[in-house]
Amino acid sequence: MKVRVLIRLKPGVLDPQGRAVHHALEGLGFAGVADVRVGRLIELEVADGTDHAALTEMCEKLLANTVIENFTIETEGGK
Amino acid sequence: MAFPANGFRAAVITFPGSNCDRDMAVALEAASGQSAIRVWHGDADLPERLDLVALPGGFSYGDYLRSGAMAAMSPIMRAVVAAAERGVPVLGVCNGFQVLTEARLLPGALMRNAGQRFICRTVPLTVENTDSLFTRGFARGETLRIPVAHHDGNYYADADTLDRLEGEGRVAFRYAENCNGSARDIAGVLSANGRVLGMMPHPERAIEPAAVASLGGADGRRLFENILSALASA
């Protein structure tokens, strides 16, 4: 089964990378972009039936740094 | 400096991508007169009777995922965490600091520099803590000149954590001029028991006598000498 883990900086954590991308978009002439935040997408292929608790543990132990990042787990065919 | 009969035993951990491990060993040897023990990341155990574990700078695992994240999961880090919990002093410099936060031995995280650029220059640091074994030979408020060389040195912790660190005297050093966006100018932090220090600046790159200040000066050497004298008098 395919799993997508979306990792985002927590609200309130400054994102210098997002800010630089934002400036670059403005430099290219794209108007109306209010904010840019850069995150990370990790795709996993795991055994069917892998439970959500195990996926959560993977995120908390390694895939995300919960000091600065939130994560959401999307499994194929629903959450 | 003289050290008790059994000698000073320091281990320097090398991860794939460490590049300051030799410098760290040289600095420890210069301060102690004893060879540092080199330990590979894949080892499951540390040598016995260690006086210090040093995690060096570099780009362990190519900074994959996050700086220090993969190294924090390596076999040797389980042993380092266990040693720290027994009270063995641990020093993490630059990538070593990142590894210590990822291993949760120190609070907070090191994010991309606010200016997006890699910074490599000698910076002034203000000494905040003079109680720990790493810092007790410094004067509070003293300025040290130590090189930084990092892309991810922007210290972050939530406000409650920062208040706690400051309240408990666990900010070891601050940048006299904030070069990377670090919260409250923090350049180095201590664990609750004061025996784990993580810092972005590289003391091991500042161990030469003042006569060769172009090689980084000697302020970093004093940090290693502090460790030696603190342990010798313990």
C-alpha cells in the first residue's frame, strides 16, 4: 500500500526557504502571492494493513522533527 | 595539563560525512596530551571509562532528511545517549549539535540560516554560563572569537523552552552579532545537568597560539582546557 507523508513547518516557525521562494516568484512578476511555505513529501510503500499507529511512530521517530514540523499521513483510498 | 593516573579518555565519533573529526581529535590531544579514541558510527558500543564523547562537525549522511537526523539514529548514538544518561560529558559541535538535538539530548532544532547562505567566518561569542565543565574557566560576559561554518545553524525552540533554558542558565554562548537568525542569539546550549553541550561554532578550529591568530586564535582551546581542569578537579 502506498502512503504519503506530508511534512510542514509548524505555524509560527519562520521559513527562510519559503520566503526566498516567495521573493523569487515576485521577481518573476507573479503578483498576488501572499505567502510561501516549503514542506516535504515522503512516499512510502508499506505492507497492506500496516496500521496507522506504526506510521505515526515512523513520523515521530524519524520522518518529521516534531520540534519544528507537523506531519499528516495519507494512505491509499482514504486517511 | 596533568590529568589523573588513568589518563584522559575521550572518544571522537565519525559518521559517514563527518569532516571535522580529525580536527576534534587534534584539539583534544593538544589540550590533554592523550590520543583521542576514534569510534565509527556503526559500532554499537563506546569504549569503557570515557571522560568525554565528542560529536564532530561535518555533513553526516549528506544532511539527508534533516541535518543530523540520520546520524541520530545510527547504532553508536544509542550508546552515546545511554552514556549521557549516566553522566558522561558529551560535546557536539556544529553537525554534532544538530545530531544532539535530533537525538533529543538537547532541546530545540537547528534550521536553515535566516539569510539562506552558508556562513564561514570567525564570530564573536558572549559567554553566558560559567558553571558547566565546559565553561567554568571563562568569565561571564566575556567575548570569545570562534569560527562558524554552517548552513543550518539557526537555533529554534518554542518560547516556553527558550524561557526555561535562559531561566536555568543553560544558554552557554550567544552570538554577539546574530549571524544566522538563531532565537535569542543562542549559539550553544547545555543539558539540564550541564554535562551535554551543543554549539554551532567550532572551538576545535581555534586552538593555535595567539602568535598564529590567522589560524583561528586560541579561544577554542580554552574550552577543551576547561573540560580537562573540571574533570581533573572532580
